[in-house]
Amino acid sequence: MTVLSQEEILRSKRTVVQGLEALKNEHESVKGTLVSGIQGLHADESALSEEKTHIVDRNLEMLRLGIEEAQVMMALAGHLQAVEAEEQKLKAQVRRLCQENAWLRDELNSTQQKLQTIGQQVAQLEEEKKHLEYMNSIKKYDEQQDAEILYKQILTRAHEREFGKVADDNKPIWQIAEDREENKHKGGDTSSYQEYGGWHKAAKVDSPTVTTTLKNLGALYRRQGKYEAAETLEDAALRAKKQHEPPVSGHQSALTATSTYADDSLMSPITTATASEIHRGMTQSQSSSGLKSRLFNALGLQQPPQT
């Protein structure tokens, strides 16, 4: 048995509806003829004609019902076709959305993996950055410590050459500056520096090396927040610039020049530029070692052993 398609069923229904319409029109024509012929008939013939009319009316009612049902079925079939077409359309959209959803899931997984990898890289870079910053701070601290030690050795050597060996009652200028800084924080007297007002004269701080050392150590103290100590050293350096030696006789001038030459000859290899190089050179270990050797040789110091 051949299964009819929905289109074929609809065409058959349309054909049946057309036949029912034609049959209905024919019955209406017969009914009109019967009704018009009843008026001139006898009672028996009139009763027979009314019975025929009644049969025709009943057939017409059935035909109308059949036509209406066929029309309802056709409308329902059309609606079902539209619903089915919409369903197919929605199914196609669902398939497309499922494909897009699967693609988006793949993209999301890929992006999450990349984000996780980048997050790990960022965390690693942050750790490396912190490590480098820590190492850099240690390096700067070591350089500042080396520079501070070297500056103190220069000033101590100059002090010992003029005042003798360092003791509690014979402190170099940098130790005086640190004592004043400590007294300031303790709320004590910071005027002890006035007792050493002639230090810059006796220690010959007019030497460019010692003057530069005072300035550099003062700047280093200032970076460390030791402002009182920094001002003490900077004041000593400033006094050295303002110092003027009194005029002397010819013989005394010659002796003074000879003595000054002998004292300054200890410092002669180290000029102001060399002292500046000392400060800059602390950032390079090899350069720092060479400058230390030159400075110790010039001051007559023994270079401390490497640890």
C-alpha cells in the first residue's frame, strides 16, 4: 500500500471539497424546484414533494457539514505544515547554536589555558622582579657600606696625621658627626662640634681629596636620613672653602710651602676628580678595588685583607 504524502492528501481534500460544493449546489437547485412546484399540486402530491424536500434539506446539511469539516482539516493541515516548518527552522537554529556553543567552549578552554599560563608567567616574573629588586638593594647597600668605610678611613688617616691616634678624647670628624646625630635623637646636646671648630685647619681639609670626602660622606649620611651628621660634615667642607692662610715672610713662606708640599704630596695622586671617581666607582667591584689600592697607597695605609 502506497503511503500518500501530506501534499497529495491536501490535493485530494481540495478535490473532494470541490465535489461537495458542486453536489451542494445541485441539491439547492433541486430543492428550489421542489419548493416552487408544491403550490400547484394536490394534497397527496404535495406531501410527497415535501418529503423529497425534507430529504434534500437533510442531504444539504450533511454536505455543508462535510465541506466545513474538510475546510477545517485543510486549515489544520496548513497550520501543521507551518508549525512543522517552524520546528525545522528551530531545530536548525538549535543545531547551529549547539555548534557555536561547542566552539565557544573550545575557545573558552583555550583562553583559560592561555590565561593560566600567562598568570604563571606573570607570577614568575613578579618573583624574579622582587628577587632582582632585593639583589639590587643589597648591591646598593653594599656599595654604600664600602663607600662609607672608605670615606671614614680617609678622614681617620687625615685626623691621625694631625692629631695623633684616635681615642675617646681624640675623635675624627666623622665620629663627631655621628655622635651629634646620636645626641640629636636622644635629645642631648649637639654643640660638641664647636669644640672641634679648628679641625678643618689642623687636618688640612683644604686638600681637595679630604674636602671631597667630607662632601661625599655628608651626601651619603643625608641619603641615610642622618641629617645632623650630614650638616656637620658639609659645614666642615664649607669652612675649608672659606679658609684663607695668613701672609708670612719669605723664609717662613718657603718653609711653609715646603711643609705644605710634603703634606700634600701624600694626597697628590688623588685629585678631586679621583675622589669623585671613588664615589662613582663603588658601583663596580673591580674599579672600586683599584681605587682603594691607589687611595691607600697615597695615604700610607695598609689595604685590609680581602675576606
